Amino acid sequence: MKASDLTKSVSALVAQKVPTFLWGAPGIGKSSIVKQIAQKSGVGFIDLRLALMDPTDLKGIPFYDKETHTALWAPPAFLPREGEGILFLDELNSAAPAVQSSAYQLILDRRVGEYELPDGWAIVAAGNREGDRGVTYRMPAPLANRFVHFELEVDVDDWRAWAYKAGLDSRIIAYISYKNEHLFTFDAKNDVKSFATPRSWEYVANILRADLEKTLLLETISGAVGREIAVGFLGFMNVMQRLPNIGAILEGSSFETSDEVDVLYALSSGIVSKYLQNPNEVYLENVLHYSLELKSEFAVMIVQDLQRNAITMEHSAAFKEWVQKFSYLLE
């Protein structure tokens, strides 16, 4: 299931306090999706990395109660005591079986030891698939049956919509638009240490912001996404130097374009990124008028990217002209 559909389904189940489990390859944004759901709902979010825990971390530490002459469990301070939120059990199937047993009680009974999960909190868990080269333990059938299971897939259009909203470097968005297959290159059968994932492209964005010397860029970016892709990306970055003036296009003072496909991918992504930094009606009209002069697939790419970022344009006179020219491509 792609991220946009999964977000809707998980949000609905969280509201009903139905435990859900997200499966997927490493680095594709499972934890980010759950955190965004909590933020959008305005509720709390606690991220527990179960693979790093001991059984007593969840159950608590036993102590002697002098008054009752019994042993009680002191629950951990990191578990919620009140309010509403999502308790996210990350890497659940990477946790040792004894830790999974403690989690089992929490998921099954919404309590563990002396601790009880408040009614306003939902449980969401996540983990890598057994064939993803990670350390995993087979989940017991009774535990698996306590969840509604989803498998997250990488979808380029979803990722691009997220990347624009997150303000990711437009050069990365342009490159992935041009080379869709380079968004995610993880292969469980390949033992390489560096491969491209949505997460590693965020690392590339941080590398570009670090303002490294050009002589160091290739090796550094290779460490994030692999050498072959790093070479391709750095070569594509040189394309950006051949772009028309995007600021002038938004101002309506330039209709310069190009016939080179790689330049048009970079130009289309650059226009959308620049517009989203300062959206206004004048820029929108100019962008739509400019897109009428582009090859059809790039005109559609610009408009769809803007619409995915909640830019409305049905009221625009330029959009009506755009629809007359390109509506056949939207059917």
C-alpha cells in the first residue's frame, strides 16, 4: 500500500484504538508516517525502539511493598500516564523474544505488570520483513493476530508530494522525477552497505546543505546512496546550470524553455519548488501560462505537483486555457 492510502487507513484505525502493524523495507518512512499521523491529529507520540530494550524495560522493576508485604512492579517513566496519543512500538519483530512477550501483554491486555495504558492511547507497531537482511524474530501467531497488518510500498508520486512539502532540495526532487528507479534501490540479495532509500535521500539533502568541497561530494554522497547513483546525481546537478531563469518565469518576464528532457525534468521540479516557497495568484497565472509552452508531459507534471500540494487553480483563467489544451491527458 502506498503511503497516502496507508496514512488514511492507519489514521482511521488509530481513532478506533485498533492495533496496527506496518511492514516494509528499511528506510522507506514507516516511523515518519506514524509520527505525522500523531502530529496531524494533535495527539501525543511516544516512539519505543524495542530492539534496544530488555524485558524489564517494559515491565518495570520489582520492589517490596512494606504495607502489603507483596512484590510490585514499578512501571517505566517513559510509558504514558494520561491524555491521548500513539504508542509506537518500532522494530517489534527485531526485539528479543522475551521483550516481545512483554509487548504481547501490553498489546493484548493494554497493560503490563502494574501499568495500564490510558484509554486515549492507540498502539501502532512496525518492523522490517524477514527477508530484508535485518535481525528479525518470527512473530508468534497469537501476537500477529492482535494487529491489522499493512505493507508499505515506495511510491514515487507520494514521495515527491512529501518532498515538496518538506522543502527537500529541488535538485533531488528533479533527479528522482527523472530517474524514478533511483528512489529506492534496496536489494535483500545484495550485500552492499549503501543504497538509495527515501531516508538516505534526506541524508543527501543534509550533505548538500553542509557545503562540502566539490572534491568530497562524490565519496560522501556515495556513502548515502551508493556510488553509481551518486555519479548519476552529481552529473544531473550539472544540468541545473543550464536551466532558464526560474524567478523570471514566475515573474512572467521569461518564456525561455528547452528541448532537453533532463533539463525539462529539472526545470519542472524547480518551478514547483520555487512557487511553493511563495505561492500567490500572479505567480500561479504565470506558471500556468508558461506550462502551455512546454511538452505536454511536463505541463501535466507541474500542474499535478501543485495540486498534490493543495494549490487550487480551478478559478484561474489560465487554468481554463490549460484544461482545453491538456484535458485529454488527464482522462
